Amino acid sequence: MNHAALDKKLNEMVLTGQAMAAFEEFYADGVKMQENSDAPCVGKEANRKREIEFFSSVEQWHSGAVTASAFNPETNISLSQWEMDITFKGMGRVQMNQAAVRHWENGKVVFERFFYNKG
């Protein structure tokens, strides 16, 4: 299984407005997702709710790009660096930079952690 290719496809789907379709296709039922040092959110249903809440808070997606990426085939861990320009409802326009680290098993993301400055 080519997890590096799956990771690239997942990123492309997010960048083309298909984030929730990518979530359904690529995330395991027991996925753990973590923001910085917060406690992980566990399970696809709980993380689906968080993803929907996040994307519902977006008023306008101005631009986004993966500026760097890497994949370790020995550990099936990917890393991507993101730059995003987003207007959030009631919060205004924000320039975001973050890194996403994904752990893959059997074609699915089983753990994802985001690192960013909360400002």
C-alpha cells in the first residue's frame, strides 16, 4: 500500500474543498486527532463533529498551500507544512501556518496531530 500517495491525495482533496470527503475516505474509525498539546479527540464520530464545526466556522477560504511535505516509509508517518488564508465567521481574516503529522495504517490515518501557534 502506497501511503505516501494516499497522503498526497488527501492533501489535494483538502486544498480543493473536499476536506470532509477526504476525512470519510482516509480516516480510520478509531482515529485520534490532536491539536498541539491538547488531549487527543478519539474516534471518527467525535472527530467528524470537530471537523464539521471547524469548516462551518469558515466564512471564506482565500488560499491554502502545502509548502513542504515528507513521508517516512519505515514508520508510515507523513509530515506536511501548511499555509492558509481564511476568514472565520465573527473573527476576521487569519493567516495560518501549521504542521500536520499523520500516522498511517492499512490505508487509513490512525493518528493526526496539528502543530501551530495559537497567537
